[in-house]
Amino acid sequence: MRTSIATVSLSGSLSEKLAAASRAGFDGVEIFENDLLASPLTPEEVRARCADLGLTVDLYQPLRDIEAVPEDEFARNLRRARHKFALMRRLGAGTVLVCSSVSPLAIDDDALAARQLGRLADLAEDFGIRVAYEALAWGRHISTYDHAWQVVEAAGHPSLGTCLDSFHILSRGSDPKGIEDIPGDKIFFLQLADAPPLAMDVLRWSRHYRCFPGQGGFDVAGLVRHVLRTGYDGPLSLEVFNDVFRQAEAGPTAVDAHRSLLVLQEQVAPAELPAPVVPTGVAFAELVTPDAEPVTELLGALGFARTARHRGKPVDLWQQGEARVLVNTGPAVRRGDGTGLAAIGLESPDPAGAARRAEALLAPVLPRRRAPEDAPLDAVAAPDGTELFFCATGRPGLPDWRADFEDVPGEEPEPVVTRIDHLALVQPWHHFDEAALFHRGVLGLSAQESVDVADPYGLLRSRAVTTADGGVRIALSVGAAPADDTVHAQHIALATDDVVGAARRFRAAGGTPLPIPANYYDDLAARFEFAEGELETYRELGILYDRDAHGEFRHCYTRTVGRVFFELVQRDGGYRGYGAQNAPVRLAAQHTARRLTGG
């Protein structure tokens, strides 16, 4: 299907918005009136610019407070509309959006609204323009799509149809099934937006918190299915008012927007996208660092051993059980702020298919400098810049990344860590929703509900994306205090069957656990009952505890090195969470540790 985006969904000048929409692959645009008014380009120049970029002007919007008003007011409205229609002809826009009136002058009279909309359509027809009438969720007298359609149907004008907007329909809790009663040729336009479930005034909700389909809590796909059953053959168009998008760079936002429509189309109709290839596990996590010593000391204390070294690059493989960490000290280290998590290797049933899926969904394919004898690995960039490699570790007939490494002689200690339990990635403030959609659409992971965690200096928002069996768990978060990177850092959580034993070995090997305040354990004693001596052990070792309906969770943290720290976790009985109840305590402890150490 054709795709379109409203210019109000992107930041920048009109020229920048048009260029971003074109580069992202959109077929057309809705031009928002304010964007045109603020542009130095004439309507003819905008029309030419769109043509050069391969974009059609699908809608001009909006005309407001037109219908069901006293006759003298309507005469003024027709004069205003005549001017807009003449401008649209210069712009090359064939459809205008008319929003249901919110004017205090509007009269609660459907017959009057229908007559005046019919007269507006008469005028529009003289200019070769169609009028798409939309019910605003906060309209004064008309606020639902079915009511708007009744008025359009009563007007009975060929140049008057309806515009359906998923936000206005779903935010009110209207049943979209009734859309199927509208003839497809009378649905002149379809605007799409998702939104998180929020309890607030619907106007404020609409103006600040819309997001792209798949990033919120609405069943946008279900609504689109109802629309398509009518025979509607117009574009799928995005109209998203969002404070973050309006401040973020237009190019990446447009790519995220188009990706959302590609995923949506896959949900509602046969699509030509490669099938999802869901990862089965974590092959490795790669740390980049200008100074390996603090990292390797920490890994050694955690029980890892250096088992191999890359044949041609300064990259060491540290391993314990099935948990593998690569330490890269090469000159091409991208991060200038110390140690950081730069790449993740994902075990994939079909690495080549996973890469094709990622590329089709607009993920940047990363060029890889490699020697002729190196294993060919496909990699793409996540929205935060983390490199994702699709791996087939130890699978006959497929390239194995470990073949690039030579074994390092040495004795491996008995492992207490079994594998990587999850990875936590801090997102740039303007990429959080994009990251959730990326990991869900590109990688086929399931997104859990967002949670807000109290930080001493604000709120941290987090959302986990996982496979059904928990083989891959990634916690995405956006921090409250962007300048405090040592606290809002990435971390690698290591699974163990004995967190007490792992914590004791870590301390015995010279590791420094994150100190947890005594007040936390006093509260823990009030909330739960423990076996004799159990709570004292947790207090001694800095172990935190949580419980849900499925099981128990015990975990502890290391100090931060650069922008990364480690967590030891023990899940018992099917616990599904990440210890969110304990996150405020951990964050406060990390702030305290940073102040005491000066870094």
C-alpha cells in the first residue's frame, strides 16, 4: 500500500521534513498548514520540490470550525475556504482535512452541519478538491467517527467523504467494527497514530503523546483491517503529535515511522517482507575499552577466564559456561567515554534470513572490515548504535565466529555463571520508542509493558523485549539524568544457579560489590519471611531479593567500569521480571558510589 506522513510528525523546516520523508521511502506527505506558512518556499516551489523527491501531496490540513454555525459566520468560513482551495490548487493537493468544530459558536444540529458541509463541498468541487471530514475526539458536538459519517452520508455530496483517524477513534474506546458499514470510496483518507495508555485529558494526550503504530497500546492493526474490508485503497498515513519526535532529528524519525508502517502492513495484509527470524540466545557481548586492565580484573573476579584471542585484531574472548564476553582494545574503539557495550552476538536459526529481514525493515547494514579468512558475519545497527551480529555458534555448515579466534592455554575455573541472562541498554532520550519497535519488528522479540523507576534525580523509564522462553532478554531504558552516564550505564546480567556462592567467590577474588544500604534489608525483613541467617547473608554480600507470582529473584551488582557494570542473577521457579522493585535502591547506591569514588 502507499504510505504517507504528516509533516507535523517530523522536526525541522518544511524542506527538511520533505527530504527526510523521501529518503525514508514514503510515497507522499500531508502538509500541515503551519509548516507551509513558515516556509520561504511558494506553494509552486513546494509542489516542485515534492515532485523532485518523488512525493505526492496527499492532504492539506486542517480547516477548522467550519460547520453548524450561524449563517453570517458560515459566509466568513466559505471565504476562508475559497482562499485555502486556491492555495491547494497551486500546491497540487487534492484533498483537504476538515475537523469537526470545537467553536463555541457551533450549533448542535446535524442537519445544519450536513447542509453547510455540502455547500463547502460544492465550493471545493469547483477547484477539483475533495473534503475529508474528521471527528475530533474532543469535538464540540461531533466527536465520534460514526457520528461524522452520519453527517457526511446525510449531505450526500460526491466531493464530501470522511477521514478516519485511529487516535480519535481508539482514544475514546469506540468500536472500530462499525467502520465496515462505510463504503470504501467514501473514506477519503486514513490517518494512523498509536499512543500509550494514559489517564488524562484527551486533547493533551493527542497533542503530546501520540507515537507510531506498534509503539503504544492501541490495536491499530485491528482498526486498519476493518478499514481495508471496506475497499479503501488510499494511503496509510501517519499523523503523530509527539514532543520527542518534534525535537529529534527528522531523518531517523522518518525511518522509524516508515518501519512502523512496514510492520503494520505485515500484520494486516500479505507483505513482501522476509519472515521474522527470532534469535534463540546470546552468543556474546562485546566490550570496547581504551584500557583493558579494569575490565579484565572485573571479569577475572567474576570467574571468567581468557580462553581465546582473535587472530588479527586486539580482541580477547573471556568465557565462563556459555557466557562469553569479548574485550576489544583496538584503535577503532568508537566510544570516547571509557568502557562500553558496543556489540551483541545473537544466536540465530538463520543468520542470513535475519539479516535480510533487518535490511528490509530499514536497519542500517554495517560494513565489516575483515580478513579473507575471517568468518562472514552479518551485522546491523540498533537505534542506539549497538551492533547486532547474527551468529550460528558451533553449527555445522554455517560460519562460526569462534573460528576467528585462537585458543589461549590456561586452566579454566569451575564455572558458577551459566550464561548471559539479559542485557540492559540505555537509549538516547529520543530513541526509546523507536528501540522497542525495532527489537520487536526486526528481531521478532515480544515487548513487555513499560515501567517507570524512581531515580534520586528523576525517573528512569524501562521496557523489556524478550523471546517467549527467555533465551534472549534485553532491557531498554532511558535515564533521568543524562549527564550521569556512570549511573545510567549499560550492564550485562549473568545467570547463576547459586548467587550466594557466586557473590562469595567474587569478593574472595578481590571484587568489590555495590554496597546496599542497611535500610533496604530492614524493609526486606518487613516484607518477606526468610530462613534463619538468610537475610544476614544477603546483607553481607549486597544481594537484593524480589518475588513474583512465578518465583524468586536474587541479584547483586558490581561497581561500574566506564559505562558498564555486571549483575549476578538467580531466577527460581520461573520468575519473569528484572527486580524492578529494587532498581531505585540500586540507582541510589550507584549515585553514592560515584560521589565517593569521584567517577
